[in-house]
Amino acid sequence: MNPRDERGSITAFVAVVATALVLVAGMAYDGGQVIAAHNAARNDAERAARAGAQQIDLDHLRSTNEPRLDPVAAEAAAVAYLQRAGATGSATVTDASITVTVTRVQPMRIIPGADRTIVVRETATAVDEAQP
């Protein structure tokens, strides 16, 4: 057997292993970025819901002793928070609760594919649970 017959065989092996390692590293990195996007969206939604939940309709509270949000002010406060945070989302007010949904687009930087973005949506609700 001639040692020259196996020339270049290690190169193919190294190329396959290197490609596999890059893909595994890409899954770890891109997966971590998606998890971070979920956490950031959840945090933004929770904080915006808290900002909106502070907008209580004081006239209604004083006249009925029943807490209720001022829908216009609560939604405006939540959306304003999202704008300051650089997030995209919406807010919905129902009586004494506000629900905020935040949407983020997370690009995939290493993993190849046709659609290289992930859309992340997180929702948070602030509810008045005070007992009379």
C-alpha cells in the first residue's frame, strides 16, 4: 500500500467536522439570542403593563369605591413606555386590568436558512386584585 493513496483524506474529515462545529456553535449562539429576545420582550411587556396600571380613573374610584383604569391614559402610558424602550407592541384595557403584547424580530446570525428571522411575542397583564 502506497502512503500517497490516502493523501487528502484528512482534509475532507476536517472540513466535515469544522462545518459541524460551526453549526453547533451557531445553534448555541442563535438559540441564546432567541431566549434573550423572549426575556426582553417579556420584561418590556411587564413594565409597560405596570406603567399602564398606574393610570387609575380617580373619579370612578371616588364615586363607586371600585378601582378601574382610565382606558385612554392607561393605553397611552403603556405605549409610551414601549416607545421609550424601543419596543413594538399594543395595549388593551378592560376595567381594572391592562394587557400588553410585545413583538420582537430576532435575526438568526449564524444558522443558515431561507427565513433568517424569528418573531417573538410576549404578553403581560396587570390586574387589580385588591379585596374590599
